[in-house]
Amino acid sequence: MRFGVLVFAAAAAGVLAAEGGNANQNSLKPLDSHLFHSLNKISPPIVLPDQTRALYTTSRYDPKKNKSFSFLSLLDTVSGESTQLTPEMEGERISSPMWLNENTAGYVFKGALYQHNLQPNINGTLFYNTTVGISSATYRAATGQLFFLADVYSDGNINSVAGYKEKEKNRTDSAQVFDNLWARHWNKWMTPVKANLFSVKVPLAENGGLGQAAREVNLMQGLAPSVDPLLRWEAEGYAVSNDGQHAAYVVRSPSPDLSWSTNVDIYLVPCNGSGQPELLTEAYKGAASNPVFSADGSALAWLQMETPGYESDIRRIFVRNITTGQTHSVARDWDLSPHFMIWSADSSVLYTLVQSRGDSKVVTVNVLTGARAELTGSGYIASIARLGTDRLLAVYTNTTATHDIYTIDVNSVGAPMRRLTQANREKLHDVYLGEAEDFWFAGARNEQVHGWMVRPHGFNASQKYPLALLIHGGPQQANGHAFSYAQWNPNMYASAGFVTVQINFHGSPGYGQNFTDSIRQQWGGLPYEDLMKGVDHVIATYGFIDAQRLVALG
């Protein structure tokens, strides 16, 4: 098959009711670009310890004003009722929703932490601020400790950042010398400023106001100094135990060949800064990620790639006993690669998220035996949080439904999820959103390859339609049965009159690690063959595709 037109852009990386209207297609509007970019996007919910309420944020873009807005909401997890807590805030997005106590919420806006008394449509009051902006914040009420990331220079001191910036501002040149190939990563140049993990005691006063903040503690100060200030340690994520005693953070180890290295480590450290960071992943030179403490703080689990230099290696589950230091790997016979996990309330099970044949499913993993069970079916679970002992609070999406919050009963495998929010009901009730129709075909090596198709707006089987082939990047990434807010949403092209096709060619995760590994060192061959055979398959199978009008994008 040959394409008459080729448009190519480099790319980085249970059935539920559709969000769009269910009326006759001809009575539904197409999904136009202005509406698409103005859709509401909700964050993963943060659950109150009493399990009856959760916080989440909603953000949207206004194309007419060319501005972004966001607000904080309170969700009653029993009734499903949401209450908007803050007015819409213009500009930088509200982030890091958290609970300061059972009657006080917190959130970060423009680099500062605010507290909120849960009354509707009022602004929060300043709770904590520094001379530099904070991000990725969380709070432990038991110890009155706030944890956050902040960009600092080589001395690791928040209070000296202003002085360094003043010196930079007064420079008479902008020259920069790079002694390492890692001069730039995606759209970010390497600079002396790096994100470090800090803790600080900021207790709530008895009247609910701001207590006296102590001095910030840099929990990464015990790491060995780096020779090159542009390649210093930088936090890529962290977790804190519920009792506020330990933190585990993810850092990329500085090295002279950083552009070729995938050595990302996890360190364990006391939250009060009293001890040296302990390296937990020294035995492996692949990427570690997603540290998460058990509910009682006795164990830490994380995901570990074991092959050095391979960004698409399978992620293995590791569990460490905090007291004894013993570490073991779980479910090593699993051929799929989990990308997120949390603990059950009794610390016997890990709830994982894993890509599987275009879906993102919740799969339970027994910590002792490695036994697994799927809790969810078709569609895409984007995030999960524990809700008591027998439920999860999940953000779910599919091709016809934007992201919303649902509950999952962990004791009823395959039971329908309960929907709690409808973030875009008013915007999409009369808009066409086509369902993904799955197909399989014999691809490269005569192996079965998976794809799906979305029919165009106003579809009529007696007519011929042009085909748009959306090609995912990576190339060892995958398309998903999810509503994408990026430019490759298949319904955007379906609404423009295209039959839209997506194919998870060889190398895509979710079909076993051998399938992912099959394109190592030859990224162009098998994927190209799969794409061409996939296009031939849909043209031969569906008589409404015009073989003379094809376009590929990706």
C-alpha cells in the first residue's frame, strides 16, 4: 500500500456509557477543535483518611481568551456529589491537592501552599511559602510535616537561590560549556538548577491557622557531590510513609555518559533528615520508579527495570522490609509491565495498573505468592487510590468518554464500576464520539497484530471515506483505548470525515515482553511492515474506505 499524501510529525513519547450523545449520528455535532481544547480535565483524587471524601482539581483552556483556568473540588464518595471549593483561578494550574486535617484542604498555586476550610467558592489562605516555588507537595498531619520539590543550586539551600539568580541576571554573556553529551533532554536544557526533595514542619495551629514553620530540610543532602554541576542529582518523584517517618525518592545517578544511561535509583531516608540516604537499587543499572509505602509503613514496593540502557525493559515488582532490609521480587513470571501500583489496606496485595491489548487494567498481585487477578476490563484506568478496605477510587476513560472518577469494588471481579463525576456532560452531550472497533491481522513475521478503527461523523456505509492512520511514537509505546487530550485523538479526525485507524505494531507494550523486545536495534523494519499490512487489511475488510485517499500522521 502506498499513501498519496504523507503528513509526519515526530512524536515523543466493563463497557460504560459513552460521554457523547447516543442519538442518531446525523443529529450530533462533530467534535471541533475549539470544543476539544476547552474540555475539562480532572486530576487523580486524594482521599481523606475517613474514606468518605476526596479532593480533585479541574482545569480547562478557554480558546477565546487564550487562557487556562482551574479550580479545586470536594467529592463525596458516598453520594457522588461534587462541590466546587475555589473560584476558577486564571493562569498556572492548581496542583497538589492534599488534606491538612479532616476539615482543612491544601493546594499549591503559583508555587505557594494554600489552606482551605471546605466552604464553597472561596479562595484559600496562604499556608506556606518560600523564596522559590514549590511543587509535587504532600502533607502528613500526624507529624505536621510538609514535603515538596523545589529547584535549588549546588549548595541545596532554598534561601540562597535568589542570590544565584541575581548573579545570573547580571552576567554579561549567556555562554554555557557542556562537558557531557546530556546537554538537553527533550525541550529542557541542562542547567545548574535541579529539583530537590525537602521536608519542613508546618503544623496547623489549634484555631486552624498557620503554625510556626521550622527550617526546611533537604532530604537529598547526603548524596555524594557531583563533579559536574549541570548533572547533579535531581528528584524525579518520591513517596512518604503514612506516619511521616520515611521517604523514598527517585533520582537519576550522575555519570559521564548520562545520555546513554538509564540508571535511575531509589533512596530511602528518614524524614527528619537525621540519617544518610540508603541506596536500595544498587544491584540494578536500569530505571527504578513508583516507590510506594505499605499502609503501616513496614514495607516499600517499587518498579524496577533490570537491563542497563534499555528504556522499554519490563518493570519488575520489588518489595523491601523496612525493618530487616530484606528485599524480594514478586510475580517474575508475569509477561506484562505494570506502570503504577498502590498497596491494599492490609498490605497483602498490590493493586497495579498495566497495559494489556490497548486497555489499562487494574490487576491485583499477591505480595507473597505473586498470584494475579484482573479487576477491570475494557477501557483505560488512568489512576487509582485506595478507598477503605474494599474499594478503589479510579480515574477511567475510553475512546468515547473523557476522564472521570469511578469506584471499583475489589471483591467483585468484573463488576460494573460506579461513576461519580461527569466532568464534560454539558459540553459533550450532543457531540459525536465514535467507538473504537478492534481488529487483528497477520503482521510482520506472520504474527497477530492489534489495531482499531473509529468511523467518521455522519457515517453511511454506502459512501467512501478517506483514511487517517495515526502512528504512535516511542516506538516502544502504545495506543490506548482512552480519550486523548493531545492532537492524536482519533475522534478529532473522525469528526473531520476520516475513517481513523490506530495500530499497535511490533514493539508496543501490552502484548507480552517478547513483542516489545522484537524491534530492539531495528526500529523501522517490523513496525513499518505492520502498518502497511494493517492498512491493506482494513481496506480489504471495510468497503467504505477510499484506497486513493490515505494520510498518515504521527
